[in-house]
Amino acid sequence: MKKWLFAILALILAVQPAAFAEGDGEKAVFTASSPHAMLMDMNTGRVLYEKSADEKIYPASTVKIMTALLALENLSLEDEITASETAVAATPSGVTVMGIVEGEKLTVRQLLYGAMLASAADATNVLGEAVSGSVGDFVQLMNKRARELGMENTNFSNTHGEHDDRTYTTVRDMALLSRAAMQNTDFREIVKTDRYSIQPTNKYKEERSLINTNYMISRVQRADYYYENAVGVKAGYTAEAGSCLVEAAKDSGMELLALTFGSETEDGRAQGYVDCRKLFDTAFENYKTRLLVTKGRLLDQLPIKNARRASQVLLEAGENLYCIYPSGEEDGEVSFEVRTDDYVRAPLKKGDKLGECEYFYNGESAGVIPLVADKDYAFDALSFIGGGFVSVVTSPLFIIAVLAVIFAVLYIRAKRKREKQLRQRRERERRRREAERRMRERDGFDL
């Protein structure tokens, strides 16, 4: 009988849907058919789901996310750039372009829309040359920036993602890059645009209309993949990389980043888009976001030395901090831990980082924010001098020195007193002997 019960129980468990996320052992609500995938909460950086996120992959046109980020960090949107012969010639044949010709003048804004919407490889080369002087130097900058972002398993060899075995990454690294890029407001504005028009230029006499190749943003090519909550970011494809998607979506204060790489088309459906939609919908249905602390909120105070009319500096939150949690845990316990030095010294500027604060939600870390000075704190010379004097006279070395001087003075005084007493005794003894001698002389004379 027991054997039959065990057999039935095993059968029930076998047909149940997966109860644990692939690779992390937590209760699962997410699945993806793409060979490499991740779902991240962009507010906190918390990974909600991952699948083969650290395996080597080819990024295809999602490389352009790095190119665009560096262009925004180093150039102004209205800067006008003249396309050089070397930048245009460096564009490989067979890739998507926007038809830039040598000598054409375009703004950084126009080139960025060309790169991120039309996935134009000629635009990325022109941008790279404008930033670093040459495409080769720009690629070096791409790799340097990747290290700064913590992308330890990534290497770039070109600006656009055309297949090259030397250009590789991981889903986790691409999530780090994409989250950083989406924190740039200009980047965010560009990648959420469904279409953009470039007016005639000095070399191109017709208007160019750019359609976003990210089907979750634009309805023009595949309306069935459009996702109303989508806010970016980039799609790509090469035969070697397969379909590559980095998507961002926002709903009710929650902002998510979904990545699928190496996916294929099955039964006429692009599985990368299907997976991203499924990941987003599942998260929006099963998770919520809570703002734990707002930027500027006073959290603690810290002793400050040498400040004018201040003995304490007020510490405020340097940025907003959000927490993502499963639905039903709205009343979770919030706590935090402040980490600072024992004191700070003036002068200070408003916003100077003076420590950090880690928040916990239901005992689990929800993130760390910087603690910054609430205002400027001016240096006070008198306080510095007075404080220096006090610190000197109360220091152990000073006290030891003073005691040593006192001991030396007392010792010298005692020594001098002893010597004086000795001299007095000797004088009294001399006088006594002198008196005795005189008495003997007198007695002898009398006799």
C-alpha cells in the first residue's frame, strides 16, 4: 500500500510546474525558453531570475548600448560632427547603416538616434571617432568603461556588434551596462522613441525616417510584439549570436530589465520577445516596489571639528532607495544600519559623502545608499586653534611631558634644598669647631 502511495505522490510531483527558479533555488514564478536570460529590478539591481547568465555569449547590436553611453558621457547632443572618410570606410559591408557619407555633418543627437533606433553601424563609427579620435582608441575606451562598470567577462573589438570572436560578454555583464545606461536621461529618451526623422543635411537631400528596430517599442514592423509598458532599450541579431534583446519596462513605480540572448524563432514567434513579455508580466503581477527612503531625508548626525557655529553635521540620504518584494509582504519590517567614522572635520560641502546606510526589509538587505552632508560647513580658524590647543594639552604625550617637567622641578628643588641643608650643617659644624678652638686658645692663655 505504501509503495502505491509513494508512486502516486511521485507522479503528482512530476507533472507539477517547476517550483524553483533555474539555478537559484528560490520559489519560481519565472521561466524563459531562451538559452540565456535574466530579469533585474532596475531600482535596486536585484536579480529576480537568471538562466545561464554567466556563460559566454556574443552580443550582436546590443554593443551599441556601450557606444551610445560613452557618446553621451563625452559629447553634447547638439555638437555637430563631420563624418570622416576613415569612419565611413571602417563600416563593414552587409551591416545596417543610415547612409552616412564622407563630409556629412550630423549632430550627436541625430547619430545617436541612428545608432539606437535604426541600429546604424556607420553612426557608431562616427560617434566613436568623435569621442576618441579614432575607432581603435574608442574601442579601448569601451573596454575601460566596461571594467569600471564591473563587466569582468566582456571584451569589445568594434563599436557596433558585427560578429567578431573577440567581441563577447555575458548576460550579467550586459545587465550591468544596460542599467547604467538607463540612468542617463538622454539615453532613456532616445531608446523609448518609436521613430525619428533626420532632416536633409549638407550631403543628403532627403529626409531620413528612422524606425525603432525594437519591436516592443515600435508597432510599425511587428505590432504583435508591442508592449505598452516598454521603455527601451535595444535589439540585435547575427547568425552567430542569435536573437539578442535587452528590454526595459515600467509599471506602478517598478522598473524592470529583461535580457534574452541566443533565442530563436519557433512556430513563427520570436522567442526572445515572448520571453521578455512573460518575464515582465509575471513580475508586475507578483511583485511590488516600495520606496524605503527618499533622497534628502535626514538619517543621522556626526560630530564635526573645526566648523563655524556647528558641532554636529547632519547626514541625509544621498539617493532614493527602493525595495522590491513579493505581493503580500507590504507590511514588512524596515531597519537600517549607519556606517560612518567617529567624526569629520570642516570644511565640508553639501553632498560630500561621509558614510553609508544599509537598509533591510524583513531582515534581508535592500540596498546601500550614501550618507551625505546636508549643507556647507565652513572652517573656523579660532575653533581650529582652540581645538588644537585642547587636543595638545589633553594628549598623553603632553601630560607625560608636563609630569616629567614637574618631577624634574621638584627633584631639582629637593636636591637644592638638600644641598642647602648640607651647607648649613657644614657651616654650623665649622662655627662649632671654630668656637671650640677659640675657647681652647683662651683657656690656654689664661693658664
